[in-house]
Amino acid sequence: MAPVPELLAKKAKRDEAWQAQRQAAALEARKKARAQRREIFKRAEQYVNEYRQQEKDTIRLKREAKQKGGFYVEPEGKLAFVVRIRGLNKIHPKTKKILQLLRLRQINNGVFVRITKATLGLLKRVEPYIAWGYPNLKTVRELIYKRGYGKIDGNRIPLTDNKIIEQVGLGGTLAQLEGQQGI
């Protein structure tokens, strides 16, 4: 048997170690993905059960109100989507400041706003310059996937997948939005 040069022997040994390390990392990644998939399915089942229970409660409350001769008013959403529809010609300084606070600096800019008494007051003040409403889950998801961006290492990256959303640090924002009863 011919002697193997020392550099080639070291290279072969190093390559074997790297390959073993890559295989171990791939195995770990598969286990992690499998566990994450299970968690996602459990969360989805939980959301389905919550939505079904919520629908049943709404139907029950409507029936009770009808029996008592009254009527049931559904609660308003906790989240609103606001879009700026007018420019800033002949605009009052306070109104201009409110639009800046709402991050509506240009026409067709849109933002999600939590509904509180204070934000409702602001929205009423700038009503002629904006359009707003309560989004449903479908529109929220479409907006985030179509126009949502996040910063990863200083780069502006489109939010096309839940993995990117987790990397950005929004921590399952879609799941939280799904979980909110206002949507």
C-alpha cells in the first residue's frame, strides 16, 4: 500500500468530521421541524375550536335576546386599518400632527391601529382625510404577505413566510392576530 501524504490524510479526516457534523445538524433540524409542525397543527385546532365556540356563543346570545324581546349587538373590533385618502392642502396644524402620529404621512399609506377611546377620538378628528374600518383575518393576512416588510441584519426583507416573521422578531404576529377576537 502506497503511503498517503499527510495533508491529504488531514483533509480526509477533516471532511469526515464535517460530514458527520452536517448530518447531525440535518437530523436535529428535521426533529425541530417535526416538533414545530405538531405545534402549528395543535394551534390551528385550538383556533378552530375557539372560533366554533365563539360562533355558538353569538348564536346563543342572539336567541336569548330575541326571546327577551331585545336584540343583540356584536362587539366592535379591537383593531382597525386606517388609510390616508387626502393630501395636506389647507389642513389644520393639529390635524396634520395627528396624521403624523398615526404614521399617515402620504396619500394611500395604511396602518393598523388598536382601538381605544383615545384613538377613536383621533380618528374622528381626522375623518375627512382618512378611510378606516375593521379588517377581517383574510385581509390582514393578504396585506402582511403582500406589503409587509421586516428588517433582518439591516436588510429590508418581504414577509413571505412565518419563518421570516419569527426571524424578524414579530413572534408569530399572524398567530396573535388570528387569536384576537377583534378580527
